Amino acid sequence: MIGKVVDFFNQRLRMPEQEVADEGSLQVFHLATASLMIEVMRADFNVSDVERQRVIEIIQTRLDLSKEQTDELLELADQEVADSVSLHQFTSLIDKEYAYDQKVQILAMLWEVVFADECMDKHEEYVVRKIADLLHIRHQDYIETRHKSEPK
């Protein structure tokens, strides 16, 4: 599976070499992060245009991808989510390879998706909490990140 993902990215989503020590690892990270955002977006069984647009914006700005790269990544992530049986396949990749601060940044992105439509469904909150637990994020950071993302 990982080889297939790396091949996809190598063919379509070339990253600047000076920015990436292990390009395959970064590409898998992008896929896992996008997949988690899709999981959160789908958690309440109502995917709004506002949420979908927020996911696109986050991917383009935070992951520094073009529109074409973002579209391809989302298509692949949609397929990964459809084929997945748990969050663990995405969170385990991130948990093993990335520093705590990077995991908290991912959590912040997930909260942005939750609050994109200015309301939080209990199912969305549950999925974010589960992801935070799987990434071993401290409860204090979970709460702080949530409050920073809540609509004012």
C-alpha cells in the first residue's frame, strides 16, 4: 500500500528536494492528514460545501500544495477513507514519525474542519477526541487547541 502511495506522489506531486529529507514519508503524511480531515468532515454524515472548502484551503496552505495536487490528494484520500476500517491506519503513521508539536498542529487543522460550518456535532467531537487519543495528545492541548479554533 505505502509503495503505491509513494509511486502516486512521485509521478504527480513532486516536492522540492531541499524541503524533504524523506519524500515518501512526507507524501504518506500528507495522505494520512488529508484522510483524517475527511474522516472528521464525514463524521456528522453531512458534508457541507463550507467544510469541503475549508479542507481544500488547509491542504493548499498548510501542506503547500497546488490546486491540482490538492485535488489529486483529496481523491486519493477519499478512496483511502472509503477502504479503511479504522482511524489507526492513518494515526499510526503520524504518531510514529512526527514530533508532538506536529501532531498538535494536525489536531488544530481537524478543529478548523469541525468549526468550518460554525457548529460542532457530537460525532465530529468524538472523532477528533479519538484521533487525539491515538496521537497521544495531552488533554490540556486537546482543549486549548479546540478553544483556539472555536468561532468567536
